[in-house]
Amino acid sequence: MTQRNITVPAGQLPPLGGCRLITEQCKNVALFNVDGQFYAINDCCPHQGASLSNGRIEGHVIRCRAHGLRFDLANGQSPNPSRLEVTRYPTEHLDDQTLIIVHQEIAT
């Protein structure tokens, strides 16, 4: 699988406890800042496609505002009985920017 990076300059990173929607080449990625650690996931909830970047952050979990499904930002899995999971992407901090590696999906 080819690797493609999305570069997010320091000025565009989400604030502590926040999220930014990053759109590049028709790909929507939700980038979260939890306790200074960055997590990147597909912005589309696998249940019915709602935007996860508009969800509510509860520690290391994002709660979808549409139907309340929750996803762990560290592994993409839902602690709900649904067993759904969201695609997550590794991030790397390099100098004054963060890279989101979008074609290297992490298998859980």
C-alpha cells in the first residue's frame, strides 16, 4: 500500500481537547488533540455516515452526535455492543507540523 501524508502545520492543529476536520483530495480526516497526543480517524461514522469531528470528546473516546455510538481514538474500536470500528491513521510529529499517514491504515 502506498503511503501518502497529509501535512498539518502547527497553526492548524486542534487545540488541547479539540478536533479539526482536515480535508484533502476528497478525504475527510478528524484530527483530535487529547492531552497533547494527536489521533486521526476517518471522519465518517461507520453506522450511518455522520461526521465524527462534530462528536463529543470523552477522554480518549469520541461519541457520535447522531446516534451516540462511541469509538476509542487509540484503536478505532467501539466499546458499544455494535462491534463497529472506524478507520484510524497514524500521526507523526515532525518539527513544527504533524503528519497524518492516510494510506497506511492500521489493522486492529
